[in-house]
Amino acid sequence: MTKSTQEPTKICCLGAGYVGGPTMAMIAHKCPEIDVHVVDLNPDRIAQWNSEKLPVYEPGLYDVVKQARGRNLRFTTDVPGAIREANMCFISVNTPTKTFGIGAGRAANLEFVEKCARTIAENSDSDKVVVEKSTLPVRTAESVKRILSSHSAKVKFDVLSNPEFLAEGTAMEDLRDPDRILIGGDSSAAIEKLADVYKNWVPNDKIIRTNLWSSELSKLTANAFLAQRVSSINAISALCEATGADVDEVAGAIGTDSRIGPKFLKASVGFGGSCFQKDILNLVYLCEHFGLPEVAQYWEQVVKMNDYQKYRFSTRIVKKMFNTVSNKKIAIWGFAFKKDTNDTRESAAIYVCRDLLEERAKLTIYDPKVDIDQIRRDLAYLIAGPNGELTEVQKELLQTHVTVAKSAEEAADGAHAIALMTEWDEFKDADFDSIYQSMMKPAFVFDGRNVLDSQKLSGIGFDIESIGKA
Ligand code: NAD
Ligand code: UDX
């Protein structure tokens, strides 16, 4: 597990987000002899990385950052300076779904990646390994290579694909003990230089070497397969509700088949997060681009099923509450797209809140890690729709019908219903006896994650509805 490169590796990572920050913190932690500079164009984000309150909430992250920060881990806005000093540059910037032009709503927006390639080229006077850490469409490395090589003939760039497989909420465990590290490239020397970094803590047999295109495509495929499992079990949840089968029992029964396996079979209000939808839509776009419409339609159905699941949850709330939620207080428990993260990107909660606000429900939202401003921004963004402008009516609705509470109990006080959107552990341990006393009757609970003890809650008097249970 020792390094074998001649010159010491010096890393610059462009993009201090949910991937760049934790990943580089782990490299700095495990490789004290490697200098790691994490850079970002956003000065506020860098200031937060240098503060006590990191911009990313992830269990265990702060301890790792604190230990390496100022030693061999630095967060800075000096992009050119950090590139010049480095011999290995990671590109870890956002690749959101395009909202304009060709491929809008499907293709990945690669402007930030291209900008990084240009910035690296402009600020390099020595050879560098350039590592794609962002999730990218297959064959992006071709463009990255062209941009890099068109700048100067004197500097040699080797481009590698090294997609990240961490999941938010468990990022530090995933980084510490990954299932695999994937490195794609066509220079075996460059591949081994990057493998040497990981070999400081990851066994060599977990480091997979492939060609560039296989590596880029494997990342999209992995996310598509994972999301497909969630959509598959969510599709079955609808049938369970109609037939009296219990989706958790069905998932338990099929998950024992070693060919299926137990993971990613938890029925829910729908998957969220910055990756699944974006990466599947990107895959769909690629399939269309390469003249494979049947393959594109096949994968698109995974996203459509997810939209259906979110909408099904909202409509079930309205139907059960006597077909009207107008001016009824509904407590929204959880706003993040899963527990143990402050990330709300594509969270199912945003969509369900939008639907309930359209029905004029009064929402009181509580999430232990998401800031009030973020909640308000997310709702305003979704409600405004594609033109980005809120009407006066929408502005008023957001003002008068959305409150943010400081605790789950406060949110539920006087409410007609609780809608549990994120599976935060604290919700399972809430004092339901006293919550029941404080609510309007009948007191409804809509458990969008199937984490509450429905028998116990029914015993208290709640009218509880779970996913995939009649
Ligand atoms: P993010 O939005 O949290 O962070 C991206 C950062 O890049 C932002 O802080 C932004 O200011 C910065 N940036 C943009 N352009 C820049 C430039 N030219 N120079 C320097 N900084 C720049 O995004 P993220 O969640 O960290 O995702 C990054 C990539 O990793 C995406 O391609 C994503 O698909 C992929 N990925 C994400 C996850 C995840 O769980 N979030 C997991 C695996 C892979
Ligand atoms: C995902 C991939 O898991 C990770 O490998 C990749 O690097 C980034 O995308 P992430 O989106 O952070 O990670 O979280 P993940 O645990 O995959 O959950 C995604 C969504 O699916 C969440 O909303 C989660 O609640 C939901 N989900 C997951 C379910 O509804 N049921 C499940 O069984 C699993």
C-alpha cells in the first residue's frame, strides 16, 4: 500500500460541493503526504468550508475536515494558483440537467465542466493528469481532451474518468470503504498514478481499470439500475395498496433471493437527490442521440414511475382527508431527499408540498438540517415553473400558507395531518401520545417512508396511511 510515483502527487479539485468536499477531505485524511487544494468559484461556499459550519451536512465529515484542514487540505478561491501547483486536477463540478436549448430537460449541462477544462489549460505550464470526478455523458473525455490539447503543445494532459459512487448521508463510510474505485483511461501510467492515491487505503483488487468510455457509462448505468429498483418496488406498492398485500413483506420476500438481494427495495414517496433523475434523463438523451428510441423509452419509464409515485402520495392525502385540505394545517416532517443530509435537490417533499399548496393546505415544515431559506427557495422555484416568475397569488400563497417549525412537535401542534417525507431517526422516537393530544381529530399520519410503527400509532388513535399497505 505504498506510493510509487517519482514526484509527489499534488492535487487540485475544482468544485467544493457534495462530492468535491467530502472526497478530497478523505484523500487528505488518508494521504497526509499529498497536498490537496479544493477550489470553487463561489466564495461563500469556500468560506463555509473554512468555518465551523460546513456547507455540507454529512455524518463524520466535520471530524475528518478538522483533522486535515490547514495541514494538507486547503479550501480556496485561488483557482489559477491551485492548478499551477498541482500535477493532478479533479473536475468535480455540477452537471445539472440542461434547462435550455438542444436537449433541454434531458441532456447534462456541460458548461461548467468545459469551463474547468479551459481554466486548467490556461493555467498549466507543467504536465497534469486531469480526472473527471463529475458524472458525465459517455464520450465527454473526448471534448475535455480536445480543449486541453488545443491550448499548448508543450504541456501533456492525461485524461481519466474516475466517477464517484458515494451516497449522501453515508458519504464518509462509502469513501472510507468503497465497494470499488473505477478508473477509466488510455494511459496506464496515468491510471496507476491515480490508483496509487487510492491504494493508500483501498485494496488494489477493489480498483477497477477500464477504458474511458466504459468508466463514464458505468456511472450512468449504476444510477439507472439503482433508481430502477426503487421505481420497481414503488410500482408494486401501488398494486399492494389495491390488493391488500404489504409492500414491505413483498420486498422482504423477494430480497432474500440472492439474485435479487435486499438493498434498494424500500418503497417510498419517491426517490430524490441530485443524481438519479438527472443521470437517467441524460442516459435517455444519449440513447436518443445514438438512434436507440426503444432503449430511451425503457429508461424514461423509471422517471415517469417516480413522478407518478410522488403525485399518488399527494392525491392520497387529499382523498383521505375528505377530498379537501384547503386551509387545513398539515405538518411536513422532513424536507431533505433522504436522512442524514441537508441536501434537498429533487426531494420528493418539494413536489408533495407544491401539490398540497395548490390545494390551499397550510403547511408547517420541519427538517432538522435544512435551513428555512433553502425550503422557501425550493418551493418558490418549483411553484414558479419554467419562466421563473411568481405571480402575486403564488407569492401570497407562499407567505400565508408556509411556515417553518423548529421541531416535529411544533409542526404537528394543531395540525390535521402529519406527512412524513424524510426518514430522520428522530421521527421514529417522537412522543406520539402527546402529539396526538395536540392535533385536530381525526388525526392523520401519512408515512411516506414506512418507518413508523403503524400498529402503535393506530392504537393511540391515529388514522395512519403507509406506502404499499391497504
Ligand atoms: P455541487 O453543486 O454540490 O458542487 C459543485 C460545485 O462546483 C459548486 O460549489 C460550484 O460553485 C462549483 N463550480 C462550478 N463551476 C466551477 C468552476 N468552473 N470552477 C470551480 N468550481 C466550480 O455538486 P455535487 O453534488 O458535488 O456534484 C458534482 C458532480 O458529482 C456532479 O456531476 C454529480 O452528478 C456528481 N456526483 C454527485 C453525487 C452526490 O451525491 N451529490 C454523487 C456522485 C457523483
Ligand atoms: C445515489 C447513488 O446511490 C450513489 O451511488 C451515487 O453516487 C449518487 O446517487 P444518493 O442520491 O446520494 O446516491 O442517495 P441514495 O441512497 O441512492 O438515495 C436516492 C433516493 O432514493 C433517496 O431519495 C432515497 O430515499 C431513495 N431510496 C433509496 C428509496 O426510496 N428506496 C430505497 O430503497 C433506496
